[in-house]
Amino acid sequence: RIRQYIGTHFTEQLTLEDIGEAMSMSPYHLAHIFKEITGMSPIHYMIRCRVGEAQNLLISTDLPISRIAEMVGYDTQNYFDLQFSKFVGMPPRKYRLSFQVKP
């Protein structure tokens, strides 16, 4: 249920408190149970959802990276670039370029 909730709401500014309230659990208990089952924190999972959607958008659209950052829940492109690079190993612009067909 927690994964489904995060997967549906990852573009919002979610906190552990928000997720806990939606699941009728304390944030501490929720984080503990989620990490025990998935091996990652709920917030880490949310970031992975955001980055995964951003990867899809970078490959399948010509939207500006700043717009993609906004669409997946980031207030600033700089923070999005940082999180994306941490999870993917390269910045979003380089990731997009790696999927473009070379003539």
C-alpha cells in the first residue's frame, strides 16, 4: 500500500508525515516497516520514482529539463540535476544525449 501511495503521489511535496497520515501509521513505524520490506527508506523510494519518470520523459519528449524537473516534483532544476546524477550516474542533459540517434 505504501509503495502504491508513493507511486501515485511522488510528484507532490510528500513528507513521511504525509505518507504516515495517509496510511494511518506513525512516520517512524512506516519508515521502519518500509525499509524492512524494501531495503530503502520511503523517501529514497520516492526519489527513485521521480528519477525513473524523469528518465522516461527525457527519452520520450523534447521538454526542457527544467520543465521535467518541475513535472516530477522538484522545485529547482539544480536540485533535480543533483538527485538525478546521484541515482543515474550522469546529469539529465548527458542522459538525454546518450539516447539521441547519431547521424
